Amino acid sequence: MNRRRAPRRISHSQRRDAPAGGGGGGWRTRTEEQWRGPGKSQVIEGDTDERHGDEAVPRGTCQTMCPARELRDRQLQSRLHRFEVSAGTEGDRRPKGDPLRVVKEYSRPAAGKDLTNPADLRPAAVLLKTVCYLVDDIVASPHLHPWTEAYSFAFDRLRGVKQDMIIQRVSGSTCVAILERTVRFLIYASYRLCGEPLRLYDPRINDTHLQENLSWLLDCYGAGAGPHANQDELQALGLLYNLGSARATQHVMGLPSRLRSSPAITLALSINRAFLERNPVRLLRLARRLNFLQSCALHRHLVTCGRDLLLIYSHGFSSRNCRFPLDEVAQLLSLDASLAARLCQAHGVAVNRDNQLVFSKAAFTEPEHGKLHCKLYHGIVAERQRGLGVGNLIHGSA
Amino acid sequence: MAHVTINQYLQEVYEAIDNHEGSFCAELLSFKHPHVVNPRLQLASPEEKCQQLLEPPYDEMVAAHLRCIYAVSNHDFVEAYKFQTLVSHKEENCCFRVCASDNRAGIEDSKKWGMMFLSNQLFKIYFKINKLHLCKPLIRAIDSSNLKNDYSPAQKVTYKYYVGRKAMFDSDFKPAEEFLSYAFHHCHRSSQKNKRMILIYLLPVKMLLGHMPTHQLLRKYDLMQFADVTKSVSEGNLLLLNEALAKHETFFIRCGIFLILEKLKIITYRNLFKKVYLLLRTHQLPLDAFVVAMKMMQLDDVDLDEVQCILANLIYMGHIKGYISHQHQKLVVSKQIPFPSLSTVS
């Protein structure tokens, strides 16, 4: 071979650190990340070791919710959360961690940090037990106040669970069971904490993580062999949460017809269709058939729905002598008269002395940014809960 | 080629690149060449070897191609497809940038002539992997180029086809109609298959603008799936429309036009209500008449509230000129043009 130059030095840091035998591994992992997208785990089941050649997949051995090393470290540094502290030691200078309550926290990956030590990783079965603990004893607990704190704790610890799953490339029914609970939790939280101050709850961060978990879950459904007992429920929730999105609609339309004809997905598709056709009357009528969790998923779109109704009525009924009864609008929106009046006024629709609305296309305005009208609709969602326990809600055993 | 070692193969690739032997190099990366059955080239991790002997981006490209061969030999066709698509994408993209920035050569030799061809290839890939937003920079580059009208007719047709489909996806129906019509009319008479492909996307756009295709056209291009859809929209027959969409659902979803065809529902409402207006011959139409019309379409769950909502939406969108009087429970329409023609709206 007539080489005119010396073999090129490879400058990727992974390659420098990688052992001689597994030299290709680092490069391969990088490009697989690029091709599959960050955050998506490999969902190929079985024989993962053979597929990835020299590089073995990390397998966790930690049988507790928190690895012993982390418990020790955090205890020493007084970095235990108040939910993790042993009863009676809260006032101590160094409170003791209760091994039955300490949960491994999320740790941001960084250069030089080795997250693959098996003693620090929890196997899939332990992860599922951890999630159940978080749901039953933190999220659904009637004793932990305020709920924003329970949410923050559970949010972070669930993120840690997801991280362990990604590192170990967990897939299959355990992965699905964990993701389903995470998605249901985040959807419930998106309703329950709606309107809380930003320092306690950030809806955009909740949304980002919800979309990531949902996307991974839908991948699992698509890739793995079924049957997935809750797939119709979760697909419907995904569509309701992402109402009107072309991507979400196209995805659901591409599902096998047997799945698509399930009651939950049929209803979600009809509501989605009504939204795309700008038919808020039909949408709100169909939405009455949703259960509590589905209403939580839908609830942030109710604001757009109400606004659409007032917009098209402002044009459709626009005339000098227009008199439209406030009660009728209130009934369409499932709101009581005073809330409906507030909503109308925020959109520039005048309410006269006899509780009649004067629609005028010139008068309609978009409400001031920042005025949170979402809470006006919370009553509709709240009444669906009807004594349903939060734990059952998230486990899906409702 | 079916017996060479990996080193010999890579040496051939290197020399082909060095000597600018484009077509030979292409063969070495193609699946129609005998080298793909060579067991000595079926390596799980060829990256190191490729990086040792080839410069970027060729090292990644060839490595991806070799991984593809390996995947195929293991009958893992999903993996194989992914790698081969990546090969095309990478080589096209950097080639595109090279072509676009070619300022040195004169106009006859300029690499800019390669721009449209490459754009078309990239469009194909982006549509397949469903990342349409990546088309935008390419469209911008071609639009601002001074050569855009001088490319060959075939290239222009392909270009307008993809740009038209992108516009459709963005709900810009007027430009979409322009692009797709151009593609359809300038497509060579003998390419029946291509003309049919263009029509699949042109038809929904035209229907949304109020132009229905004739039966002859549909029969000529074997697109009878659209026949019932067309008929129901122009008659204002919602029942038939729902049936037609359901019957050919799979075909429409596969082509990615199902969601756009659902938009025809609004046009269908408009046509149905126009019929009511023409029947009653008055400018003050009782709302009940519309409820009855809906019931005739077997839409029993559409009550007065919903009818008012649908009418209000049609007025908002400009399909009906008039207003609804709640007190008199009537739709009062303009005496001039109560139902403006579809091509003038939106």
C-alpha cells in the first residue's frame, strides 16, 4: 500500500480511554446516540451483550433503593431529604438516613464521573419497587405537606430511576411498567400544580420530562412484543395531552386498527378531530365522557377551547342587536355564570345588565398575557376525581 | 471483488476518491456490487480500520456502509436501512455545501449546477425520515440562487414536487397548488407513475380550493380512491364523506394525506348549507333547517348548539357572509354573495 501519510491520530477522548480490545466501542456508542437521538434507550431485548460486541452492558447489583455508598456520603454531608431521615433524628446535627426511605437521587452525568459501577446501579426489579414506594408513600401519602415538596422529591427520584434504566439499557415489561407510572404521575401533577408559583413548580420542565418519558414509552410499545395491557389507555393520554399536534395525530393514526378502535383511543381521536375542526361545542361535549386522568391530560387545552368559542361566536353572532344569554355560554363551557362572565370580559365580550352577551367581531381581544384562566376550568376536572385515590390513579388499577 | 481483503477494498475506495472516479466509488458503496457478499468485508466494527486509511467524511461513510453489509448478512434489515440512509445523507449534505459555496469556477463549470440535484436527493431522505424542517435551508439556498430557472426540466419538476408537498404540510395551500401544478404539467408525458404520485398530493390541495377532479382524470391515473371523496364534498354529503374516508383510510394514511382530507369536512359543511340556502330561497334561514339537514346526513348527535357553532366557524373563516341572530334563531346571510367561491377564501 502506497501510503503518503502516517495513519491519522484519533483524537476522540473515548478512544484514548477505551481498552485496546474494545476500541471500537466508544465510537460506536457515539454514533448510535446520534442516530437514535439522545435520551432514547436501546430497546433491543435479549443478547444485548452479543450485539454490542466487546462492550458489556452494565448490570446493577444494588438491592436497596439507594446504594450504600451514597447513603453514607449524604448522611455524612447532611444532604438527606427530610423524607429520608430516620424518625427521631431530624433535630440531630447529622440526621441518620432510614434505609427504607432513602432513595438514590438523580446525578447529572459529567466528564470523569463513572456512573456504571454495578454496586451503585439498581436492577430493573428494584427500580420497579422503588417507583412503587415513591407512588404509595410519597405521592399518594396524605401526610406529606405541601404537595409541591412531595412532587419535587418524587420528580427527582424518578429521574434517578430513569437514569439507571438508561445506563443498564432496561427494556421489556418492567421498563413499560415504570414508564407508565411516571407518565401518569407527571400528567396528574400537570393538573394538580397548575397555577402554583414558578419557584415551586415549573410547568415547562414538567412538560419536557413528560414528553421524554412518553416518547420512550411509545417506542417501547412499538418495538417490543405485546401484549401491553395498558397501551390503549396511555396512547389516548398521549394524544389528549398533545391535542392538535400533527405529529401525535399522525402517530395514533398509524397504530394497528384493532388498537385504534379501542374506546379510549376512539374518544381521544374524536376530541382531537373536534379541536382541529375548531368545534369547541362538540369538543366540550365529548370531554364530559373523559375520566379524571384523561381530563388532567386535556385540561391545559381547555383555555384554547374557551377562547376559540368566544372568538368564533364574536364573529358569527356579530350584529348591532346581538343578545346572547350568558347562561348558554356558561353551560357550553361547564362553568358557573360568574366565572363565565369573567372569561367573557377578559376576551372583550361585553356583558350587559340582563346578563346578555353582546358579541362583536371588532371587540374581541386576546386576554392579557399572564392572566391565568386555566384555573377557571379546574372545577370541571376536579369533580371527576370523586374520591379516586392518587395511588390507584398512578398505578392504573382504577 | 467478492474475494478481496478488507485492506484491498479500502485501498480501492481510497484510490477511487483520490482519482475522482465518482462512478466507481459509487459502485463500491452500492448494494448492487458483488463486494457486498464478500465475507471478509462483513465486520461488526469496521470503524477503526476505516479511520486509519480514509479521511473524513469518507471514513464514516464507508464504515457505515460496511456496517450495513454486516447487518444485512445477519438479516437485520432495519439496522441496514438506517446505516445506508446515513451514508446518503452525510455524503449529500457535505457535497451540497461544497457546491453551494463554489465561487471560484466560471458559470459553465460551477459546482452550483449540482445544487438542485443534491437538494432533491436530500428532500427524498428528509421526507422518508420525517424531518421536514430540514428542507427549509435548502429551499432558501435554491431560491436565492440566480440559476434556479436554468436547471433541467426533470430536476425542476422533482424540486417543485417536494417543495409543494412541504407547503401542503405547512398548510400553505395556494403556493402548494402552484408548485404541484407546475410539477404535474411539466412532468414528462410518459412517466405515468410520477404523474400519479404528484396527483396524490395535488388533488387534496385542489379540492380544498374548490376544484374537484373529473372521473376521467381519476380513472386515467388509477386514483379511484378519491372518487367518493370528491363526490361527497361537492354534494355536501357528510355521510358519504365519512364512509369514503374510512373505506380508504389505509391508503390515505400511508400517503400522509388523511389529515388534510379531513379538512375537507369544513368545505362539505359549507356546500351542504349552501344547498339549504338555495332550497329555501330566503336570506333569513331558520337554524332548524340546518339541524334537519344534519339529521338527514344521519348525524343525529348534532344538535342546535353544535349547528350554531359550525355556522359561526364558517362565518369566521369567511365561507359564509352574514350573522346568526340568536333572538330570532335565524342565520341572516348577505344579499350579495352569501357563499363566496372557495378559491377566493383563505
